[in-house]
Amino acid sequence: MDLSVKSAENIEYMVDVIKTKLRMVNVGAIKPGHVDEEMYEDLHDLYTMVSRKDNFSPSEMQAIAEELGNLRKK
């Protein structure tokens, strides 16, 4: 999968990986369709950071969830 290409499939994949890694309880809070394609690079950066870590502190999880919220379509 080439994540350098902006596509709906790549957005869906990255959002799913982030939700899985964070073990988000409210998985409906962020859906791939909610992500603004203009924010693709920011999502990719967030995905890269989340993919590299195995554990997250509660404050990191909160910050990541807030950033996901910032990527939503306005």
C-alpha cells in the first residue's frame, strides 16, 4: 500500500490502524469519511507516529484523539 497517494482507501486504512493501536472505545467517534482530504498529510504524520509506538500514556491518547478531531471535515 502506497500511503504517499492521497485516496479514500488510504485514509480508511490509516484511521483504522490508529483506532486499533489506541484501542479506542468509541470507534464511531472518528470514521474515515469524516477526515478532510485536505488534511491528508497531517493524518499521515499522525499515523506514522502512532505506528512507531507500542504503548501510549493517557495524555498521549487524549492528544491523539484531539488531533483526530481536528482532522474532521468542517
